[in-house]
Amino acid sequence: MANDRISTSITAEAAHQRAADLIAAVPSALAAFRCPLCNRDFGSYDALIAHYGAEHPTSVLPVTVTLDLNGKLCDLLIEPHWTLQRTLQFRLGLTGAKHMCDRGVCGSCTVIADGRPILACQVLAVELEDVKIQTVEGIAADPKWKPLIDAYCKWDAMQCGYCTPGFLVTAKALLDRNPHPSEQDCKEALAGNICICGTYPRHSQAILEAAMKIA
């Protein structure tokens, strides 16, 4: 049993460091402007525009966007129809916001935007400039929220774990606006998150325990 506790502690620290490393690896500036159609790199956005005009005149031009992500500004080149979830996964390597239903009904892609939980599969990345975005990686990298993650592990509030990031992000948003929620508050806040494994009773237990420690 003692060895199990030590292993869990090491794993938690490793996960915390992994989240911090992922955030640090997010590029803050564009080093090259790559054409997604022919994979050629250009030194400036103007050069990419000229390339599109000459070789892809009927195609939609990629756009540049600056996102305030987990407290870090990052410049990105994306296609204008890309959702935030796709941008996080395929441009930034942040896979916590899961691609699941892609219809805005499961909550697995939840992130926090200006303090409010939103569904990353239902909003375009280009719509979120000047918006402070926080993902589950940002929460995991912040020591303040370790009690929430620990409580989720203690109460087995996950099985396959695929939906867990969305639950954690929603729970964090709840505790931001209500540091002392009731069990009913927890249930209402998590009503938009679906767990196919059926771990629903455990989530409220985990959140209520974490709320006392965080407060």
C-alpha cells in the first residue's frame, strides 16, 4: 500500500510537470508561414498571400490569429473555419479538450473563456482574440487546483478518462464563481457534461472535497 501511494504521488507530480511543459512549448510567435495546400514555407504573411494569389487563387486564404491561452499570447496561422478544439489539438498540441461528439452536446471539449465554460468544438478560433482562454492543461499546471485533480483521483470520478478533462474544466469554472457549492450546484454545473461510463455521483463528491481544501 505504501508503494502504491508513492507511485501515485510521483505520477501526479509528473502529470503536473507535463502540463507545464506543454504550455511552455506553445509557440508565442510564428517562425514560418506554411501553405497548407503545398506545404511550402514563407518568411512573411504577405509572401504567403502572394503565393495564394499566384498558385491557389480560388482557395480560402489562411488567417493569422493571436490567442491568450493559459496566460500566454501565441500567434497562429490557421484556416478561418477551424474550431478552437481543432486549433488546440493540431496547431498547439494541447489535446485535453477532446474531440468527441463535435456537436456541442457532450462537454468533453470544454475550456474556460473569460471565466465562462464554453465548448471548443462550437466556436471558431478566430472569434476568440482578446479573450482569455484556459484549458485543462493550464489548470493542471497551477498548484492551486491540485486538490481538485487529487479529489477526482481519490473518488474514482473517471473510468476511461476521455470525458474527464471537460468535467474538470467545468468544475474549476464552478469553483471560480462559487467557492462553496452545494451538491445541487455541482449537479447543475455539470449537467452539460456526459460520461458514458456513468461516474456522475462521484463528481459532486470530488468537487465538494476539493472546494474545502482550495478555500
